[in-house]
Amino acid sequence: MDKIQIKNFFDNSAKTRDIWLKKNRYYHKNIVKLFSFNIPENSTILEIGCSTGELLNKLNSSKGAGIDISPKAMELAKNKYPHLDFSTDDIENLKLNEKFDYIVMQDLLGHLTDVWQAFRNLKKLTKPETRIIISYYNHLWEPFVLLAEFLGLKEKQPHQNWLTINDIENLLYLNNYEVIKKGHRFLMPFHIPLISDLINKFAPGAPWIKSLCMIKFLVAKETASIPKHRDLSVSVLIPARNERGNIETLVKRTPDLGKHTEIIFVDGNSDDGTPDEINEMINKYPKKDIRLILEGGAFGKADAVRKGFDIAKGDILMILDADITVMPEDLQKFYLAIAESKGEFINGSRLVYPMEKEAMRPLNILGNKFFSMVFTWTLEQSIKDTLCGTKVLLKENYLKIKEGRKYFGNFDPFGDFDLLFGASKLNLKIVEMPVSYKERTYGITKISRFRHGLLLFKMAFIAFKKFKLS
């Protein structure tokens, strides 16, 4: 859903908010207990995504403020709780600029379109002493939540992000926040006299069982020292084969990054006029530093990446697929992750946010998740999405990977594993950057599910042999 649809949904749901609070009073009563326990009385508190204000009203603040994307919810909240300060605002495009002792985000992250941007904007609201408290549904409960909505036991919600707690920690880390506490609540979120309280009191502390609880929560703060931002130059490499209709969009939407950005197109023997279109863009946008390399044949993405990186002049090397299924604007996030020293190899992940309907076929999604587990175990670093085309690293580290390529051999037709394996062997810090994955609007996919699936098994075997048996 886009922003307007989300706003309209919560405008409508605000009218029936009290009904659903009463219907699920046991759950909401215990949510209040969770936040009250972690927030001292007389603190200054901001609740982001506060709806009609019931939780904020019960937290006994010295100053309580709430923001929400829904004007209707804010109108109702102001009428119900005039002693609190409510305003219509959007954490992803934040106007408020005021510091608080505590920031509350209760069941909010699932409705955000860009959690990275939301966490980036928290800097306007936090000071070193501020604590951010986030509660969020356990992704294992997704089928049960959807069933409860279908049966009318819970209010229906828009399609949500189902982030793991590791996803949330990673997104906080990328924006200079660290987690200082995390836990689990509610193995039984509905009320059965005596039984529910007994189970919910003891189950969250039991190993294995706690991971099955419905709610995960964490407390975060600003990192002790904010890393200095380095001003670096960037080379954006775009392998392209029969992508004529995407070229101008790529040129216009690729952001200017760091002290200088060059765009390098590597054409893989296109027959739809892609090279002519690139040359036209070079003439049409003379202020942009655009170069074209003719690969000399349809030799595959790995060959295109290597040829492009060999002539790249930037301090940072970026790969962006020409199909625009990953938004070029997201490169800004990758740049900051490197410039702020959050990681040394930034790997895009398409498996965090909901995808557009036709962006990735179900069998591909299952395959990606399977190989994610395989490569995470093999490389002993979290790799959620091995085949996302957007990968970013310093040129100096790429040259080290290139030098060590003889250890693995020329085995990779994709280029993704050559870089991932090399980064892992060099013990580079691999950090994942969630991206929204869009449906292709021009051209056809170059991926064959079954032929490339067999190649992925080959990659997995090579990784096992080189990392586990060497």
C-alpha cells in the first residue's frame, strides 16, 4: 500500500478503535504493563503511530506527545486526552524536531514503507539518554494473526512487513542505534482465567519456548560514538542487456553520491538498441559522468561486473541491476553504510519488505530463503538474500577479492558469489541493507528458475568445499 492508502485505512479504523480495544482488552492491558515497566513515571514520552492515544495516556508522563499519519485519529485523540499533545506527522517524512526521554513504537514497524528512513529520522527526537522501546509481532505468528483477522477476532490490517528481530537490530545499527535489551511476551495473547497469566508469566523466560511468543520487544539507544562521515567518490556499475526502455530512468534516478558519482554501463551484446540509447543519454546529460563499455558478447553478469570494476575510478563500487526492480534512490542508503563505516560489504536484501505482486515468483522466493540458510551456515555470517543484484564495497577491498580469486577459481556466472565468498574469506564485515523489490516494467527477466537453480546448488557445494573442508 502507498502512503495515501495507509492514511485512509487508519482514518477509517480510528472510528472503531475503541471497539477493538475492548474486544482484545487482555492483550492491550498487558502491552500497557510492558511499556509501563520499562518507562519511569514523569518521563517525557513520544509515541510514534499512537492512533487514538490510549497507550500514551496510561504511561504517566510529565509530557506526553503522540504523532500519527492519520488526521482522523489525531482529532479523536485530542478530544479524548486534551492534556496530551497530538499532531499529524509521518516518521518517514518527519516534521517534528524535539528531544524526548522515551520514544515508543508499538506494533508500528509493520506499517512503514521504509523502516531505514524511519530510524534515520529518529535522530531529530533522541539524545544520548533517550531510550527507544519497540514492540513488534513475531514473524512466526503471521498465519495466526491473519487467521484471527479472517475470523473477526482481530481488526484487519493492511499487508505488513514481517521483520525478524535481527532485521530490526540491523536497521537500528545502520542508523547509529544499539540494542541494549530485548525480550519476548505473550505465548497466549488471549484471556483464559488463571491459565493465560500463568503461561505468560513463565513461558517468556524458558529457552526455546520464548522464541514462540507473539510479541518481541527491544530497547535501544544512540551508539556511544557516532562514526565520522567520510566523503568518498562512487562508481555505479549497471550491467545491461536489452534494457533500452530503462536507460533514461536509470540515468535520471541514480542519485549524486559523495564527492563525485560516475555511472558505468556495460552492455552485453544487446540487440534492442541499448548502446545507442546510452550514447544518447551521454549527450543529453553532459553534467553526469556516464560511460559505456561494450562487453563484446553475451558473456554474463559476472564478466560485465569485472570489466566495469576494472575501469571504475570511484572509492566505492556499486552494482545496480538495469531492470530497476531495486530503486536507484536506495543507493543513498548503501553509500551511507560504507561512508559511516557500518560495514565493508553491503549486500542488498529483497526479503524483508513485501514485494510487488509479480516482482519475484513464489518458487524463486522459496529458493532464495533456502539458499539463505545454506550460505549463512557455510559462510558463518548472516546472508538473507544471496542473489540481490545490489552490492556495494570499497574499491580497495574489491582489489583484494580480485587478488584472492585464484583460491576459488573462475566458478561464478552471476558475479554475486565471487564477491560474497571473497568478502567472507577476507573477513570483511558483511551488512545487509533491506530494499523494496519492484516489478519489472520493461524487458524480460534473465533468470531461469531451473537452470540457475542448479547453478546455485553448484555454488553451495563450492562454498561448502572451500569453507568447511579446507
